[in-house]
Amino acid sequence: MYRILIALSCIAALPSAASAESWNSSQRWGLGVHATAVGVDSSNATREMMVGVGVQGRYRLTRRWELELTVSQTDGVGQEGGGGFGTVGEPLQMHRQLTQLTAGALFHLNSSTEWDATVAAGLGAARDTIWVHYPGFGSQNLMMFRQRVAYLGAGLERRFANWGLAAQFRVVELKRDSEALDGPAFTGFDGPVPREATEGQLNLMATYYF
């Protein structure tokens, strides 16, 4: 009975030991690309989907903690009511481009050699660019806004030796800077970009570790 208890104790200790040894300290750096989709609030209180691509860089501090820097750019096309612009009743065509630069930290919930679950948090900055096309006039208006970014996220990565494939979901808080670029022209109200918005962002990532 004593030997059986010892054997069971050793078996129970195997997962934690494997987890402790699974992180390869020689693969601290990671570089990769990702496809991204963001659901954003438009100026007419509807939600639009913007899609794009980005790049990410990572540095593993310890078995549990990792730093991440991401740059992404997403684009979307929407419409607004004519409101006296262009042909009466014809909607305005709007093209929106959101560029984000964020820096954050990831906490690894486990260090499995195959599946790695993480939670993340970070801060950053964004530039929102709006092109408005007026039908019937053939003219465009360009507006640019600067935004502050904060996010919380969770992800799951499948590791293959030096490569990792991951899905990461972020809840992103965007706050417009009313004193930069075209922000002062919309002080006190939303305009084409809301003063504050909470968005959902999905990243599908491929990362090479070395």
C-alpha cells in the first residue's frame, strides 16, 4: 500500500513538473503577423465591422510573464444619411481606417507544450482616419482623430516547436483626444468618431519563436 501511494503521488506530480519544464528559455523572442476584426461604433449609433492585418512582437520574461507589442490597421466602409449633401436622399459614403499601436503584458495560465492559455492587458494609442465622399459633387472630406487605447484580453495558442497559432480576443476601450488633430472641431459631441467607445477585437495570430 505504501508503494502504491508513492507511485500515485509521483503520477500526480507529473503534470506540474512537465508544465514547469515545458517552457523553452531559448525561445524568448517572438515575431509574427495576425488578421484582425474590430466591431466599431459609427456616428449614426450603428455598429460596423472593420477588418485588417497587423504584426506583433513578443519577449518572454519568465515562464509566466511575457511582453507584447502590436501594430494593426483595419478598414471599413459605411453610409450616412444625405442630410442635404449630394443628391437629396442619397447617403454619404464613409471610409474609416483605424491604426492601433499597443504595448501590453501576457500572463500564461499554463505552459503546456501544445496548448497555452493567456490573459492580457495593455495600453496604447490609435489614429482614426475618416474619408467622406459626397455623391453628386465628386468631392471628399478628410478628418483625422487621435485616440487613447486600453484593453483586456484572453487567448489560446497551439504551439508547434518554433511556431504558434493563436486566437486572441480583446475588449478595447477607445477614448478620443479632443485636443488633437480634428478633435477640437467636435468638442462636446461625438461626430464621426465617438468620444468614448468599448469595442470587441478578434486577432488570429501566427508567431515564430526563437
